[in-house]
Amino acid sequence: MAEGHAICLHSYSHDYAYLYPGRVGNAVNIATDLDHAMSVAKRVLGPTYAPSGYRYPGGHMSWTGLGDADLALAQRGLSWIDWNCMSGDADAKAPTTPDEAIATLTATYTAAGSPSAVVMLNHDSHDKHLTVATLPRYVQYFRDRGYGFGVIG
């Protein structure tokens, strides 16, 4: 945050069965989980932490019945964010080399119609070494296509 980065929320539990029983969004559970995530984030980041974005676990496009949950986010000053291309680093058959990761990015970027604004899905957990190692190539990929980088929110 001190460097100007946005830190948005992505749930506390990441528990699909709780958040989306029967693959349908449960607004009460999503809001409860979000409030818990916000509480923890404020303890860590300080009481002035006020995110503007939230990414549903699994993405907004993966579930039905999220209208009431979207309203609960809006009441908390949040908008949901989804991605339109990805590295595939969380897939069952995740890329194992930088070249495979770039190929996944290229395929998903092309499938999205080479959008004018890009949000790329990557993960930063302890075991995502390939994602971190390939990050400079991802940045160059987008720079080569005329994109710049900014803060969401």
C-alpha cells in the first residue's frame, strides 16, 4: 500500500460449499465471510484500509444467483473484479515451464478478444515459483502489445 498498490479482498474462507451451496451464491454467507476478511485485513493493514475491489473465489462468472451478494458488496463500497486472461497457474494441468505459461496467457488473451483492458489471473501462494519467475515475461508480453500498468480501484 505504501508503494501505491491496491490490496483488494478475495474472501476469508475461499470455501466454495459455504459461499456457493449448490453452485448458487449465498449472499448472507458471502457477506459474513467478506466482513471477516475485512476485519482481519484492517487488523493487519490498519484501520484506514478501505478496499474498493473484491474477487469472488472461482470468479463471478462461475456461479449463479450473485445479485444479492453484489448488493452486499456495493453496500460496503466494493465492486467485484474478474479476470479476462490467465497464466493457468491454478489449473489441474498447470504450466510447468515459462514457455507453457506464456502459451496459456496467449490462448486466454486471444480467446478474450485481445481486450482493451486486461486483468490477468495469477496466484502468489508459496508454491507458485513459476508464476513469479515468468512475471517479467508477462509484463513484456503486454508491453509489446501497447499496454500500460495501473492500479485497480
